[in-house]
Amino acid sequence: LPRLTDHPIRHYRRCCRRCHRHHLCPDGPQVPVHQQQLSTDPAGSNVIDPSMPLAKVGVSRSGDMLYLKIDSTASALVNGPEMPTGKKIAADGSIVTMTFEESTADAGFRPGMPRLRDLKNNWTLTDFLEMDDKFVYKIKKQDEAMCTSVTMDHASAGAFTQYLSSFGWRQQRVGYLYGTFEEDNSVLVHAVYEPPQECTAESFELLEDPRAEQVERLADMLGMKRVGWIFAHPPREEGFMFSAEEVMFAAMEQLEAAQGVDKTPFVTIRCTVDPEDGNASVDPFQVSLQCMDMVAEGALGADPDNRSSVVVSPTFTAIKEGKRAETIESQFFLLTIAIKDHTSPILRRHFPMANRIGTMQTTDELKDLLVRPPTQRQHSATKPTKSTIPTKSTNLPTLIQQPTPTPQHSNTLTLQHPNTPTPQHPNTPTPQHPSTPTPQHPN
């Protein structure tokens, strides 16, 4: 393979088919190409495009590994005497067929991994220990975050939390932060873009965004880039800050920003509300480099029994405080960051936000915005247009922050919204559509 690494991966599949036709490999059941998936990691998350050369995906030296995942419905796995599974006795005493995972769980040198002799014929103790060490993580707390501080645009933070308060904080919400990375590894946020999404009180799902490329081009024209993401959630019990899905999403975003497991100022901002006084809090975080590495390798997953913890894949071993840990509290991977606010000199928010319930971006609103400057719109006493932009400054949230002459900033910003509904318990049904227009702070 090393001398052919400049050829696309599909070339090797053609070679395998020619070998089979010329009886260079044993006859047996074959799996169609569309039921095969190649990746560079055991979890199958880094899928390889068959048209790419192997060298471009990092497979260029002796010992580099590719992982092949075969569709469980492939006939080669479920039909005929070649089916690679055995039998077992069920709880009711009947004899049933074992799944492929069950039959191979003890065969590999680790669950979900091949046998050592399938990797190479001769192994020394040093070789084995080096191989096994790749699947062992000694969990440790990272001392410092990669990002030194976050400066959040006042209007963007207020608009985001104000929308959640209109629903009584009964559901989650996600947005992308656009701004700049500064020379001191701080983040300056100018805007929030909320992509199409479906959210519940406990989860969020980002939908396909037809305007994603347009948003990136526009940000580039303004000298900005994606510098983080922001999410909001209903009140949670004390100590429950991030769910497993939120930690893994933050890690994936940092991996994309850093182009791998590397330092990056990319931030995650968490918003929630105090059920006692109704004030919204804005807290920036990052996840550790070790968390990024474990997510990249497929070593972490969601714990169905505890949303505030991540579960370690059986293929890997996590050692925490000298003991093997099957689950890890998500808070262990979090790094806190100082935050302050500012008013963006680049953008002004007087246009309806996209992808929100009850908000329309119309040509009438665009015309009104172009004809009358924003300052005139704020002081005008005329009847508002079809959009749901607030026309009274008293409807804007107030950002509370103690002034300080030193560069040290608080780790939390507090937002107050007038006439904020009392937050409901997360299990309270979410209203489908508000009966009255929701005050917005458009982007």
C-alpha cells in the first residue's frame, strides 16, 4: 500500500475485486460497496470519501490503519453458513443466534476491535503495550482555558435571551457566534446567527440550513468568522450544567475550529435563567483538550441514566483518580472563562431575526429600514410595521455588570428582562405559538 498511497481509495476496491475474479483470495460472500463505510477512527465518525487519495486522509506509512464498517443488513453477514456469529441460550431457555457484536466481544484485544493476529503476525510486549496505551485515558483536569476572555455584544446577548423568555424558558435554543479571535487569544463577539433547528426542553437538533454558505461569505466580507456557539436551556437542578450531548457538541465545534486536537479560542456560551428572580445568566466555557481527543476517537457517548455525565465506550479505558471509570461527570471537562460586554461598532440590530417562530423577514421591513435610519425608527411614534421589532427602549434587557478598572472580568453576565414570565419546570408543556407578537431584537 505505501507505494500506491496517491491513488483514490476506490482503486483498492477495484484491486480487491480483480483479486477475487482471478482466485487470488478465497471465494466467499461479498459486500456491495454501498454497504461499506471506510473511516480513520474505530467509531466511524471520520468517514473517508472514496474519491480521495489515502495520503490525504493520513494513511501513508506502514502501520497506518483504516476501519471498515459493514451494513448489518448485508447478505454476507446474515445469510448462509458463512455468517460469523454463534448461538447462545436465552433467558427463557431457547437457543438464539448471537449478534455480531456479542460473538466478537471477546475475540478482539478490546471490545469492538480486531484480534491481534488480524493486525500483524508477530507481537512483542512493547508493541502490545504501545497499542493498548492508545485506548487508555488518564482523566485529569486541565488547569487553564485556551481562550483568555470573551467580549459579548450587548444587543446580541439580549436578543437571544429575550426570545427564550418569551417562551418562559421552556425549551432550548442554539446559535453561532460571529466575531474575531484577538492576538491575546480572546474572543470578540459581534453577532449571533440562529440556524434552523428543532428544540425541546432537553435537546436540540440542527436542521439543514440552505443559507449556511451565504452566512459564512457575508461574515467573511465583514472580516468576521465563527468564533463560538451559544445555547440556552430551561432551569436545571444544582450542579447540572452541561448534558453529554452538549459537551460532545462543544468538543466537535472546537475540533473543527482547530482542525484537529489543538488549542483554539473557540468558545461555548451557556445561557439559562434563575427561577427565583427571572434573571438570565450568560456563562462562557471551553472543553479540555483531553475531551476533544476522546470525542475525536469516539471514546465518549451519552449516558441514558444520567444526562449530566458522559459514558466511556467499552473499547476504551478511562482512569480517574486511580480507578477505572465507566462514566465521567461532564463538568469535569469544562473550563471557565472571564466575560464582559460591549456594543459592536460593526453591526446594528434593527431587522427581524431569521428562523424564529412568529417572525417574518419581509421586503416591507427592509424598505422601512432603508428609508428611515435606525435612530429615526426608535423615536418615531408611527404604527409599527408587520415585524415584531420593539419600538420602546424600555423593552430592551438590561445588562448588569460591576465596573472594574482591572482586566479581570466576571465569569457570568446577568441579563434582566422586564415583565419576564416566571420560568416553568422543564416538564411543563411548551406553547406552540404565542398568541401575541413576541418582542424581538433582530440581527
